[in-house]
Amino acid sequence: MKDAINPGRDPIERQMIISEAIWELLKEKVGLTDEDLVKKVREIDLRDGVLDGRVKPEPPIACPKCGKKMKKGSSTCIYCGSNIPANVFSR
């Protein structure tokens, strides 16, 4: 199964193939349209206030327990040891 979603060495090409497969499944199974996708892409692109094909990176998060700024992707606060919930869409 892993080889089926890992068709090459280029991670961008692999991501494009996976994205295309997901989109085709959504169109077939849920009935979304290309227009729906274009509208959502535009909505996400404009979250930072600029329609430029990019999304501004999010600032570092604060630990929910002690409030100290943390490195992105951290699962544990280095200051107080609190577990940090993962955000799979953080940039």
C-alpha cells in the first residue's frame, strides 16, 4: 500500500498525485464540483488578506498551560512539560 501512494522520489509530485486522487474521490463520492474547489482555494488564500497563492505562516503558539511561546510542531512545552495538542494544518 505504501508504494501505491509513494510513486516517486519527488515529494511535490507525490503530493500533487495524492491531492488529485483525493479531489477525484470527493467529486465522485460527494458530488463537489471544480467550482467548489476554486472557491475554497480562493477563500483559504485570502485568509491572510492577500490573493497571492500563498498563506502567511502562523506565528509561534503559546503553551495553553504556562503561556510561553513555543516552537512550531512541539508536542511538549519545554518550559512546563505540558502536552500540546497537534495541529496537522499548522504552517
